[in-house]
Amino acid sequence: MVVACIPAYNEEDTIGAVVSKALKHVDLVIVCDDGSTDLTGEVAREAGALVIRHAENMGYGAALRTLFNKARAIDPDVMVILDGDGQHDPDDIPDLIEPILSGEADIVVGSRFLGKTDMPAYRGIGIRLISLVVRLTAYPNIRDAQSGFRAYSRRAIRAIRITERGMGASTEILLKAAYHGLKLKEVPVEVSYAGVVPRMSPWRHGLSVLLVTAKHAMRKYLRSL
């Protein structure tokens, strides 16, 4: 069984199309409506998703934690995480899940740097810096440690526990995955930034993620002593 899980906040304009397209490649779509003030949850449900709603906006990491918890209860072979704003193309899902189904990897990351993504320069600089920290402390060859388009094996779903509420959860997952000895592979994807408006200052976002990454990297180092 393959499930697609989508953290979503105020994405009523795009979530329906993302759910419908994802259902062509998976058995179930689960949307965590993270306290949206629009019709995100209703639109997702009408498109065929199972919707879990937070009463208030709790953050990207909190939404991921809810989705991981639900996936553990369902116990699928593979869980795919993708955004609900249309950045990620659900037609790339088969490429993400294949290395897991073949036993080659426990986590597959959709890399923007291996694909043909045209991203703003400031975003590329921030991602490279964060990825450098993850390369030095967890996965030496990873190029896109901030990609939110990923697939996880049953082993990864069971092993990973998320504590961060914000965007830093993306790198927290990788550092904890390395601690558990999970195999990682990157595959190329193309991400669209057309019409996507950042919800916080890119510099504030990057700094917060970098600080979270450094915190978990230090914990990983101390555990190894």
C-alpha cells in the first residue's frame, strides 16, 4: 500500500488538483489541514482525501508529525510527502517510490538540484548552506536537504519521531534517519515556484532552519561520544 500525505495551510485554490493527481499513483491521500481559515479541508475531502484537521495553525513540522502518526497507524509500504500548493508534481511519485519498493532506499528525496528547477538565487544559497550541514553530519552526498517532496519506507515511518513544529522538521528527519541507519537516495524532480508566495521572510526562514539543523546535529554528535 502506498499513501500520499500532504501538510496544507490555506491552499484551497490548489489542494483539490494536487489530491486528484496524486490519487492516480497511490492508494490513499491524507491531508493534514493545519488550522486553515479557508476551505482547504473541504476541497481536499471533496477531491477524495482523508482529512485530519488541526484546530489551529501549529506549523509545518506539527503537520508532518500528525501525518507520520497516522501513517504508522495504517502501516503502509510507502508514504510520500508532498506540498499542497502545487510546487510538487504528483506525476513524479512513481520515481520517488521505486527505490523503496525495490529495497534500494528507506528515504527518497526529490532533489531540485538534480532536476531542472529554476529557483530564486536566495533560495538556492540557503538550501545549499543547510544541505552542507547535513552532509557534514548525516548524509555526505545529499544535495537538497530541504526538499519537502520525499518518500519513506515502512521502516522509516516506524523509526522517525518528529519534535520540531516548524520548517526545521525537514532536516530533523534526516539527522534522525542517519542515526537509525536508514538508507537515503535522491532522485531528480522539477519544482514550480510560479505563484508561490513565501509565508515568512526567506532569510528568517533559512536562519531558523539552520539553527534547528545545528541543534539536532549537535545532539547527534553528543550521542556518538
